[in-house]
Amino acid sequence: GEKQHWGKWTPWERSTRVVLMVVPPRNMAGRFTKLGQGCHQPVSLLDLYPTLTELCDVPAPKQLEGESLIPLLQDPQRSTGRVVLTSFDRGNVSLRSDRWRYIRYDDRTEELYDMHNDPNEWTNLAGESGREALLRQFRQQIPLDAL
């Protein structure tokens, strides 16, 4: 396997990414002017419930972690600025923004990948000078219960 791993239980793009397709009901097709387009913003499967409640015009609980995907269905090129978290085993997290993937392991080692310039995640930039502010931003977004 790549990077000395074989299987789905890793923090990298090939393991954390899944295809997500949303097809609105025909009677709502007019609300979505960009049918058939792809979107490259990071989203979470946690976003499905708030999306479905909005499509069905049903009130959603306020404490949901996900966000409705309706704005992205209406404008797939829209930038959200979101960072999506994936965790695997206690203390191991991966954060994905539109450009970066940050990984922090239980032993506190880190990886940082520029997904625009290194989509296969071969070059770990976490140790490079000039990346400290970006690393600090990602560290601050890790929920305490994920560590």
C-alpha cells in the first residue's frame, strides 16, 4: 500500500473522501440553477441531515454539527471557508479545508499537505519554516473531545 499502509483506516484523502451526490426533487429543481455540476468544497456526511430538513422545510435542532448543503447546491463554486474533521481512533484527527489537509496523531506528530500542489499527499510541509501560523490555526480547530 501507499505510505506503508493498506486499507481504509488512514487520515489521508484517499481514505477520508467519499462521493456525495444530492439530487433534489423535481419540483425543487428551479431552486438549483447549477444542476449537474461538481463542488470541490469540503463537506461532511454530518451535513446530510440539515440539508434534508431544509429541503423538506422541517425545523432542525439548533445544536447540529453539520451545515445545510443548500447554498452549495445553489452555487457549487461558492467558497465556504469550512474545515471538516475526520477522526480515527482516539486522539487521531484529520482536518480538511479547501486547500489544506492537517493531520495530528495521538503521539502529537503532525502532517500538513497542500492539496492544490500535492494532491497525493507525498510532501509533509508541517516541518517547514513559515508554516507555524497555519499549523496553529488548525490546532485551534481540534475539539478537545477529539484528543
